[in-house]
Amino acid sequence: MVGRLGGQLRVTHGAVLGWDMGAAIALAQALGIDTLIAAELLPEIEAVMVRKLNEQMEGSRDG
């Protein structure tokens, strides 16, 4: 499911803010994933994803 959320990124001025959680929960429901579990786990995964993507973007700007 996480791999399918790439198109649901919230981005501003060259920084990733996170996923559209409404879309993420809707995707979980469509895939038959327990939405309570998704709501519990996705914010933790999102935090790691945001940190890593922003680090990569910063590194690509530095040269």
C-alpha cells in the first residue's frame, strides 16, 4: 500500500510535507486493509518517508 501512495504526496516549495491521509485511508479501504490499522501505522511510516525524501532533495541541491 505504501508504494501506491507516491502520487498522494503533499509538497510545498521543494519540501515534502507528507501524504494526503484522506486518500491514504480511502486506498486502504479499497484494498481491504483495516482502516484502524492503517490509521495507526501510516503516520509512523510517513514520518520516515518525509525525513528521507527531504534529505535526498537537500542532497541533490547541494551538488
